[in-house]
Amino acid sequence: MTRDFAGRIELDIRDSVPDWEPFLAPKPPAGAPNVVFIVWDDVGYGTMDCFGGPVKTPTMNRIADRGVRYSNFHTTALCSPTRASLLTGRNATSNGMATIAEFGAGFPGISTRIPFENGFLSEVLLEHGYNTYCVGKWHLTPGDETGMAAWKKRWPLGRGFERFYGFLGGESSCWYPDLVHDNHPVEPPATPEEGYHIAKDLSDRAIEFIRDAKVVEPEKPFFLYFSLDAAHAPHHVFQEWSDKYKGVFDEGYEAIRNSILARQKELGLLPEDTELSGINPHGEPATTGPDGQPWPLLDTVRPWDSLSEDEKRLFVRMAEVFAGYVEYTDDQVGRVVDFLESSGELDNTIIVVISDNGASGEGGPNGTFNEWRFFNGVPTPTKLTLEHIDELGGPMSYNHYNTGWAWAFDTPFPYWKRWAGFEGGIADMCMVSWPARVPAQATPRTQYVHAVDVVPTIYDLIGITAPASLNGFDQSPIEGESFRASLTDEDAPAKRTQFYAMLGQRALYEEGWLACTLHPPLSGWGKFDQDAWELYHIEVDRSQSRNVAAQEPERLERMKAHWFELAEQYNGLPLDDRTALEQALAERPSGAPPRDRYVYYPDCAPVPEQSAVAIAGRSYTISAGMHVTTPDACGVLFAHGGLTGGHSLYVQDRRPTYAFNWVGTHLQTIASDRDLEPGPHVVTAEFVATGRNEDPMMAGARGTLTLYVDGTAVGSDEIVTQPGPFCAVGDGLCVGRDDASPVTPAYTAPYSFIGGSIDKVIVDVSGDRYLDHEAQVRGWFLLD
């Protein structure tokens, strides 16, 4: 109850006086504003035209023109950490979120489990009478807690949101998303052939959530965390939108940076003497680590003049697709803004627009048709992607542009996403609009602001005091600082200090200076005690063009010492620079108890990868018990993964078949040499690993895959399995479902099994070989 009962209780209710106040839901302050966060993903500082970029975003311009631009806004350089700070007002490491949610380690700063002592804005606003909605990307739940059997206190509905529609992981196909509605998985409402795209779907749902509450209680304010899929890979969009950008990028990424910088200066975002950062500014890839370690090729840019004409054509198309993706998403967000205006809500709505980090460099110097090659440590030659140039952006792609465009879309800064010590990773666009209370400002604000500062600013604007206790947990101090004053005063003071630690990098901002280590993320270098520190006076050198460490040794030493002090305060240690593949394969809690035998049933919800059986680098046996009722039975028995990589056991043209889709590149198929007759059967695919494949372009475990029907071998061949995850934030494991993951290159049969029924599928990874398949049938399945 909110307070003690103040009525009067007598024996007879007729003589008693009621008091409803202790029993009612909390009420918001009169005239309380709505709050909308529009969070873009991997959109670099120089991408959108409202920040000088080449991509047209009329909706973002509309918000900027009605509010205030911040030219010196910063994030953490990675998605989950920024989002954790944006929603709690605490630093990423204080939130245990110094990496993406799937890559947690058992230490306070990188557990990827946000303490309940760090309350979410949604939890606080809920207690102040707000409706709270989360639509889009979440990426704040550890991978092992994303399955249907998982503890859901770290799902959106467990952290103060009343409604959720979107995806739990870090990315999703725009055409075939893995959607969750509130606390359960749902199918997309349409297919790509029917015009489906996730950007429209998310906007539809945002409007629905707002509308449904407003017709009941029009004066009740809401908080909408509108977290877009764009512009994270895969870059998916309808061709007519990408074709709008034909010719825009033909000059190449080096040349286009000049015009972007010129427009940024015209908009007043950057000082007139701002310079462009150089290509490969540390001499990479020739640069080596302190102990001779090679510079990771992932984080290099290929000079435009060094490209062949085919490569230029390919890279230009990658940029066109990306730009169309961003503009289309902006168009769909515009529908939400239109609804707010038509319903009379827009003027009294605080809108905060940011991107969660700089443009993404995960495509590497060549870009890729399949981004998940990066997470498997497999390079992508341009020849391979050129074969699919006309498919970029379409339902059969999982594409990502090359680092040259990441560098250009981060103009004028060096580097990109993941680089926590360089502006290309941490400097991002930011706009704040509240027409009812904050007059539009033509002059961008130059105060240093960080994502951690947004929550205290919202509290300040609404008039809320951060609670000392929330949901039974004593609350930790808010670590961000309100920047409310700067909304109306361009001379308001800026914050003084901001701490950074991520993926083996260290950085500290202090009163216009930035000290950072030159330690590429995910490099595996180690040797942190030998890191070279750099110093930049970014107040006058925003593009970090002049390292002044040698001229300011005393300042640098003070800042280094202060970094270690703050690292102790904010859980900044230990440092972790392991490669993406090492982190993907590292041991951590599973979403299911570890065992040698996994049983899956038909029509169950898709099982996320971190809760499913892990087969990378090991022997395994997949056995499906089934009843065939017609000679033409066909469809999927078992599917794990999708377009980016996966494997499937299915029946096609009357014959059991197994397919392994190796990182979306090599389709390895073994088919039975005989038809499957009506009756009860057990179909088995047994892989026996014999060693590692030494070809770096097709790394993984090599071995023999043998198909069996009722204990009789019916087909066999050598295959290579994927070295890392199929798609750890996407396609799940399914048995006989209509929505079994679309490993469409692997088969043309219907996804659901037709002409029979499936008892269950058993996957065994004990390492034993099941030569006595008759005993296997008797022991695992009960067949008539």
C-alpha cells in the first residue's frame, strides 16, 4: 500500500468509511510528459543527413528541427553496454555489461547480468504511474536465459516493461525475425513475399501499444523504448529503397568523407578547423602489438584506389543497400511520430534519439554476404560476395558492408564500433525534443554527454528523485549526470569525467582530454602491461588527429592513474581482448543442464543456440523417431541454424537427407540410397569427427557423416562442420515445425513434416559410436 489506511472500520460496512488511496495503482504527476527513446543500432556519427551524412532521414530531421542536437554525445562503443547505461544511468561495467550479452564472463564487470540494485528507468516510471513499452531489440538478457524454460527476470517484462514485442538477441533477420511477444515467441505476421519487413512490424506494434492504452486512459503518460533493428547487420531492405542511392557512393569512401565533413561544419556540429582522420591511422596492418602480435586484419581499411573495378562495384552496392535500409526504417519510424502528432501527444513527449555506438566494422575490409563468418573467425574474399551482389539486402542474404564505409559513416573520426578509446566507436548522434517545454535550438550543443547521463536527465525533466529502494533492492548511486540545463543554455557546464573499459581497451575522458590505449578490440594480444597509451585534446581535436602524449607526459600519467582508480570503483577489471571465436566458444553457464543426450519434441518453441545442444568440434548423433503414413511423406525432422549456417535432417523426394550449411557458403548434403516406406522408422545422422580441417577458408571439424534408417546404413560422406556458432543471437533449433529455420539452400521440401508424425528427436554428443543401431532404436524410441 502507498500509505496507511485512513478510513474508519466498524462492524457494519454501512457505518464504515472507505479509503481507496492505499489500494490504487500509482498516479503520475499532473501533466507528466510521455518519454520516447528512439535507439538506432550501428549508425555512425556521419551517416544521416541531420548529422551531415549522405543518408536521407526526414523523420530524424523533423525531430532535430523541433529540438536540440548534441554534437558531443558518447556511448560505450558496443550495443549491450550502451543500452544498459541508457536504461539505468550507471556505467557499463557497473552494470556487469562490458561486452555483449552473449559473451559474459564470471566477473562483476562482465557478468552480463545487470544487478537489480541498478534499477531500470522503466521500473522507476512504472512506479510513478507510467505505462511502459519495449519494442524492438533488447540484447540485455544473457544468452543462456533466453529459452522458454529460462528465468525471465532479465527479460523486458522482468525489468519494468508492461509490454514487449521484438527480439531478445543482438540482431535479427529483417525478413525472418525471431520474435517474442511479451514472454513468448510468435511468428511474423507475414512473409517477405507478402511485403513483410521488421521495421514496419515494429512501428505497427509501437502504435498499437500506445493506442490501446490511450483509448482507456488518455491522460496517462507512457514510456516507449523504441529500439530499432537498423542499421545492424544484416542490412536488409526492399530493392526499390536501395536503388534510390544509385550513384551516391560511386566516388568511394575516402572521397565522400570530405563532403560529409563540410556539411557537418555547415550544421555547426564541428569546429571549422576540424581535420579528417587518416586511413589506417596507426599504419595498420603493418603495425604489430607490444610483443610482435599481428594487427587484426578485421580492423583495416583497403584504400579505394587499390580496389579492382569489380570490388568498387561491390562495395558501392553494399553502401546503397545500407543507406536504403536506414532511410526505409526512418520512414517507418515516421509513422509512429505521425501517430503521436495526430493523437495530440507529440508536443508533450520527450523524444531522445541516439545510436548505440559507431558504425560497425564487423564486415572487415572486404565486407561479407554472411556476417556470421566474422563470429566463426572465417575471412570473406570479395570473389565470394561478388557472386551474390544482386542478392545483397534480400531474404537470402545476411550482408554487412566493409570497414571503408564504417570509417566513412563515422566521419571525421578514426575507427568504428568496438573501439572504446576512439571517437569512431563512441561519438554518436543525439537529438532531444520536447516542444511543450524546450524551444527548438538551431545551434547544436557542444557539451560532452554520455549515454549514462540520459536517465538522470529524464528524472530531472519529469521531477522524479531516483529511489533509494526499488522492488526490494537497495539502489546503487546513479553514476550519470543530468544535462537538463544545456537543453536551454548553450553555455551550461559539461560533465568532467567518463570512464571506458571494453574488449581489452582502456580510455578516460577528463575535461576535454581523452587518454586511451592502442589495443585493438578482440585482438587476442594480451600483454596489457605493455600497452602504449595515447593522449588527445579532443576539445580542440575532435578527430583525434594529433597524439600529444609526448608533449603532456604528466597529464597522461595522472589520467592513467585515475583510470585505475575508477576501474576499481566501476568494476573495470579484468580486461578481456579474446577473439570473437574464442569468446563465442568460451565456457559459460548454459541455458540447459549439461548432458550427453538432448531430447526435442515436435512443435515446441524454437530453442536458442545457447540453450541447445552444442555440436561444434565434436562427434554427434541425431536420431528421429517417426511414423510415415504416406509414400510421399516429406519435410523437416530437425533443423538447427539458418541461412548463416546450420544443419538439418529432413525427408525430400521420399528419401532421408542430411545437410550441413557451412557458414552459408558450402552446402554438404548426404541423401539416402533408398526410399522411406510407410511405417515406423528411426532415421539417424551420425557424425564421427576425425580431426580439424586445416584449410582456413573452411575451418572446423572434419569427419564422416553416415545416414541410417532403422539401423541400416543408407548413405555416407566426408563433411566439415562449422568451427563456431550458427547464429547465437538468431535462428533456434526446431523439430517438425512450420517455422523451422529457413536453411533454404539445404532443401526445397516444406519445413513442417507432412505425411506422417514425429515422435521425438534425440541428439547425443557423448562421443560414443552407436554401431548397434537396433539397440539404439529399442532403447530410445517406443515404436509400434
